[in-house]
Amino acid sequence: MEIIEATEGSSVKIALEFLKPFKSSSITSFDLRSDGDSTSVTWTMSGPKTFMTRVMGIFKSMDKMIGPDFEKGLAQLKAAVEQGSA
């Protein structure tokens, strides 16, 4: 994992290298948008559509497979930010 781009108060892009269950690379982005007294965070992951990701997509929804991890991570980010601002 390597931070490849960061704009203070706006966004962070991270290069990810996966080894299991198969080797792949992706770019993860956190985009922040002020919304009154709060901040909205959009977390995305993109990468090449390899043979293995296409095969997995036939049998399992990537949203269902990865979505819970996104939800858990965003909840942890929210808790950390709220705890730090208290």
C-alpha cells in the first residue's frame, strides 16, 4: 500500500497490491466533501478487470463481496473522527 496522491481536506489516493486470493493491483480513493457541519466521504476502488475478476464476477457480486468491508471501514473512520473531535 502506497499513498500516491493527497490533497489536504479533499482527497487521498492509495495504490494497493493484493497477493491473495490472486495477485492484482487497484487504486483506492477517498474523496471528501463538506456538507454543512459534516463531511461526506466517498470510498472507491478501481483496477483492471483481469481474467480472475471476470470469473469471480460470474459467481459472486463484487459489491456483495467487498461492500461489507467498505461499510465497516467507513464506520471505523466515522468513529475515529467523532472521537477525535469530542
